[in-house]
Amino acid sequence: MVGLAANEPVAIVRESALESISEAFNHYSLPLGIVASLAAAMPTMEPALLAHTLYIFGTTHAPSPAH
């Protein structure tokens, strides 16, 4: 799902993938490493996709990308 969210050219597909990832984070505590590749895709994301991505990063509770 992360690869799809990061690389898919169709915005609605990316959004669906990000929503699925967000839902997983609502039920499980997952590490930043699982979703870290989303950071590279952020410059290509529309505002709604960025909101999903920032939520996902926040739910990892990682203090910073280096940790």
C-alpha cells in the first residue's frame, strides 16, 4: 500500500491507499520505517494527500525521521 500511495499517478488511487494505511494505524502501533518512503513522494501530493500523509507520520509517534 505504501508503494502505491507513493508512486501511483492517479490521485484518487493514492488517496485510497493512504486512507487504508491510516485505517491500519488506527488499529495498530506501527513503526516509522514502514511508511518512511512516503516522505519522498510528498512534493508530488495534493493538499488532501498531504493531510493523510502527515496524519500517518504523526501516528508513528517517532520523535524524528532519524530515530
